[in-house]
Amino acid sequence: MARRGGKIVKRTLLAFALAAGVVWSADWLVLRLRIARDANAFGSVEVRRRYAVHLKGKRIEQDLAKPEIDECVHSLFPHYDDSPCWYLERHKDQFQDVDSSPWHFWAQ
């Protein structure tokens, strides 16, 4: 009985992995067709970046950068090092932690 359950789990995981690969490949193919036809394949979104700089004494300084225009792709998944436009539209405010202390590989 235990072998049968393990076989079902393996087949289910394989089916999910195969389905994810098919969906990603179809998304990439549709994007390639849009690029080939000069259709609406790429877009742009204004993004506001905010930096949290960690200082001595456990203080944090926040720096606000000028808004930037980021290029995005009209697809479900990221392609060509660009985020999907639907994701950037929902995440216009981006935060990044900056550690100002010297790097020590043993400290982490």
C-alpha cells in the first residue's frame, strides 16, 4: 500500500512540473510572437524606489530615490530580465535594504 501511495505522489509531482513547463513555454512563445509582429510586447511603468540604510547603533535611515521608468513585458512570467507589467503595476513602491557595515562571511 505504501508503494502505491509513493507512486501516486511521484506521478502527481511530475504532472505539476510538466504542466508548469508547458504554461511557461506557451507564455514565452506568445511573447516571441508579439515581438515578431511588433505588437504590444513591452510596456513601461513608473516605479518609486526607497532605500533603508542600516547604520551603526541599529539605526535605519530611509532614502527616497527619484521615480524611474522600468521596462516590463506583457506576459504572465518574467522574460528577458524584465518583470511582468501586471506585477510592476501592483508593486510601484519598491523597498531595498542596504547594509553599510563591512562584509563578513562568518557573521551570517
